[in-house]
Amino acid sequence: MKNKVFSVLFVLVIATSTFAATAVGKLIHIELTAPDKILVDGKSATLATLSSVVGGLVQDKEHTAVEIKVPEKADKAKVEEIKEACRKAGISLFSIATKP
């Protein structure tokens, strides 16, 4: 049963990402790879620089979304800090996915 729940959630995340990419003009991928290491579309960033890095990728705030991938045991406060940095860059649409 646990695998079925994971599979359903995984499909839901993919569907959400696909929907965000088609319904929204641009999808920016952010990945928390370590407590202090962040990748934005494959390029390194820090929490201090995240807002400006994301801001540099935003052309149309109303049609841009961010997908945030975090480890399952990530600190929730860190996720909120990432979301806040994105909000400062003008992003209001988020998708959050966990990875093992």
C-alpha cells in the first residue's frame, strides 16, 4: 500500500509540473541538494543570492512558476525561506516535490 501511495503522489507531482509548464509560461526548477546548497535550473545559488538569481530568470511574473525539490527530511523552515526568496523575485506560484 505504501508503494501505491507513493506512485499516486509521484504521478500527481508530475501532472502538476506538466500542468504548470503548459498553463504557465515558464517553470523554474529549484533543488535543495544539501542544507546550504541550492540549484536553480542546474546553477548554484545560496539563500542570500536566490532572490536575484530567480529574478533574473523571470520575464513575466504572472506566467512564471517555481518547482521546488527538497529531500524528504528537509527542514520546513528552509523551504519557507526558499519560497520567501522567490516571492521577493515576484513569484507566487509554487510546486513542492520531495525526493528520497
